[in-house]
Amino acid sequence: MWMLERANSLSAAPTMPDGSRVLAANPDSAERGDPWRWSITLHTSPDGVSTSVKTDESFVVHTVELLDEIHCSTVLTRCTGDVIVVAVKTGDALITVPDGPWQRRIHPGDSFVLEGEVNETIRVELTDTQSTATVYCLTPTRTAALRWVP
Amino acid sequence: MADYILNTWYVAAWSDEVTNKPIRKMICEQSIVLYRISDDQAKALADRCAHRAFPLSKGRMLGDSIECGYHGFIYGPDGRCTKVPGQTTLPERAVVRSYPLHEKDGWIWVWMGDDPADADPSDIPDTHWMNDPNWASVEHSLQVDCRAELVHDNLLDLTHESFLHKTTVGDDYIYEYGITVEVDDNVVLVDRLMPSVPAPPLYADTMGIDGNWDRFHATEFFVPNNLTLHSGITAEGAPRDEGYLIKVLNAITPIDAHTCWYYYSFARNFAVDNVEATEQLREGLGLVLEEDKDALEAQELGMQTRPGQEFDVLIAQDGGVAKARRIHQALLKKEAKEREAKEPRRPGAPANTKPIGAAARRQAQKAAAAGAGRSAAESTTSAEAMGTAAGGR
């Protein structure tokens, strides 16, 4: 499953008084009682935009990769059972798939989540040298697959 | 009254249902009378005479006006009373609500929001396939005894085809392919690409084709009420707009908290002149819709008997469902806030400066009788405040 949620989506989490907003989380809706596993938060301040991740460390390990002018075009492979979240910090990025026409441009405040039980590859291309993006890879420690829960 | 999103256009009827004989429709617990005037324009008024609440739909047309069948009050197409039998003076409040109405491609849309100025017909989704000579369409409509949201969920998660519609349109493989969910403003798109699969029987039979094709389903939900399913098959790797295409328009109109109308149009751009195919589809799709209706009504009973502390166990496949529900809640909250802003609390207002409802009146009388020290005005405003809170990969 891929989930691309735009910053202007009416389903987006509300912005807190400190300017932060949960960009993506598992579960995405806490009210049904599913156990929390991870969340990625967008922080907006006069200095710019940043993101941070929190995880249930007993269940999930993660890596963070910053895409910038050195990595202006990156192929991301999501291994079976992992979750990848892409968030743009500045500028924008084009997400494409190697063997299909699907492509979307994402901007700060958008979130793109990829998950599933089959591995897959996407390409993230930064539009210009000013653009930066963060890629989070979340890997389950106790189960074969970290399935995203809406 | 349950919570409904009112600042939107709902499909109220098929165009050909509405004639110069008034008919009654219930939308979001509001009864509406629909009829046509002499220039063929359709009109929508509250189906309740201002005099004694008798349904105007039980009255008769007098030219472009409608006469109440109980005591003969006559209303013009704008909802204003134009005649009261036995007196020449018209009571100032003798007016029934007139709803903005827009007719397009065979559907009659009614704006349910309080402010007619907000009713912009350009907000109505594209439905031209119902009325395009390059497409052949089959229509159905049915009342389903379930909350509207269950129909939304059904259309956002088409994996149910593999199980519920096993003997009609089901294909075992649908749930094996992942979905892409996109959420933008109030629109949720759930897209499933099934590359290199055999052509489903509908296409194979009508077009005489075989071999493998790329198949897709993309449900586009304009929350809160309209879902367009863009579906089809294309040659492997070919653009979607070059394929054999189907557009299924689904307009879901709440009647009340546990019942809705389902307006359905299935249009195809292939075998357009094949009358036999059209008739087979009409019959086959009718069966599919009955299967959905049975399941949704059973699910509604399940929902009504489920303990309050139990919730759906949603999975990744339900990503679109969950996002749509959240948008629905956001729209409800937005409208509640707007209503509150329009009707602020007026704790010091004197009594009887504006009409009050029966509930408020009872509460005021109770407070006065109990000598609780609260003024009738305070009771009234409290009750009023309660009322207002009311393309593939």
C-alpha cells in the first residue's frame, strides 16, 4: 500500500500550537485502540521545516537518510515488511517507479508512505539543488512485516 | 437529528422522476417536495406547509404554484405563500424553505446548506458519461437500510468483490494487488493496478478479446457523498485513456442515520451500440447491487448491536476508508463551528425575541415552574446552543 497525503488534505493531523504536526503514524488513527508503533512529525519554525521520528523501540528499528544535492536522484528499495516514509523539507521531489508511468511531485507537508509484504523500488529525484528530503526506513524487530494501520 | 454534512450538493432524484406531479424525498432527515414548473425547471421546497406542517407533496399544482392539500395555502416556486384562503393578508412567516437545485446529466442535485449563496454548481463532480453519446450507460437506484458511510466504505475497498460478488463480478486476485491511496483536500483516491491479467468476462465477451491486459480500479471519493469509479483494461503498458473504460458514478444520499439512497450509473466506452450487452449488464449489475444491499444492511445491524467500546479493526487495505472517515469528521466539525459562529450565545437576551423550539419551550417552562432562578431566556439560549452542536503505479 502506498499512501500519499497532501499537506492540504482535510484528513491531515492538526497543527499543534508549537507548529508541529504528525505527518504520518502507525496507527494513523489512535482512537480505535491499535498499539502505537511509530510516528513522524513535521516541525515548522521561522528557521524552516524539519522532521523527526519516534518509535516503539521494542518493536521497530529505523534509519534516516537525508537526500540533498549530492543525492539528487536516489533509488530506494523497500525490503519485504519494511515501511518507508518520504518527507520533503525544502523545494520538491519527484517520485517515480522504474517500470511504470506513475509519478508524483511531493512538497513540504506532504507525506508518502510505502508498506507491504513484497519488496519494491521507487526513485526519488530532487527537483533542484535547493531541495532536500528525508527518508525514514522502519523495520520490525518481532514480526515479519510492519503493516501500516490506518 | 444525526450529524450530516449539509454544505454540499446531494442527488435528490433522477431527472425523469420529477414531473409536474409533486413527489416527496427525504434527505438528511429533511423532507423535500420536488416538482417541475411550466418552463420545465425543477424546484425543491420544504415538504411542509408553513400553516400546519401538512406535506405539500400531497397537494396539487396550480400553474407554477403548489397548493397545500389540507387548507389550501398556495406557494410560489420561491417558497413564498401567495394565497391564504379566506383572507387577503398574507402572514409574514408564511414561507417554506426553497432549496437551490441543479439538474445535470440526468440527476437532480439539491443543496442542503443553510446559505444558498454557498451553492455553487461547479462543485458538482463530473457526470457527463451518463449523457455522452460515446458512452453507453446502465442506471439503477435503490434504498439501502444502512448509514451512508457503509456504502462509501464498500466502494473504497473493492477487495470485497473477491468474496461478496464471487459468483457475479468477483475475481480471486483483486486483493492480491496493492493499492495507492492519495488524499488531497476533500478527495480520496484509491487506485489498484492489476497488471497483465486475463480480460474479465464483460470485456472479453463484448469485445471478443482474449490474452492478458492491464486492469485497473480507481475509486475517487469526493467526500461526503459522491464516488466515481474509474475502471478499465488497457493493452499491457498502454496509457489508461486508451483502454476499454468504465465509469461508475455512485451518489450516496443520506435519508437518515440508518438509511440512504444509492444512485448508480455504469457507463462504458466500448460496445456502445450493443443493446444485448446493455440489457445483460442492466440485469447483472442489478444482481451485484442487491448483493451489496444485503451485505450492507447486515453490516448496519452488526454496527447497531456492536458494543460501544468495540471498533473496526482496519488494515492497510483500508487506508482510503480511514482517511475518508477523517475528512468526514473534519467537515462535520467545520460546519458545526460555522453554525456556532452564526448563532452566538446571547445569555442576556430577553425572552420571546425570536421563535423557540418545542424542546426549548418545555425546558423554559420547567425552569420557571421549578423556580430555579434561571430566566426563560437563559434556558432558551442553552437549548439553542445544544441544537447547534448538533493513474496506476
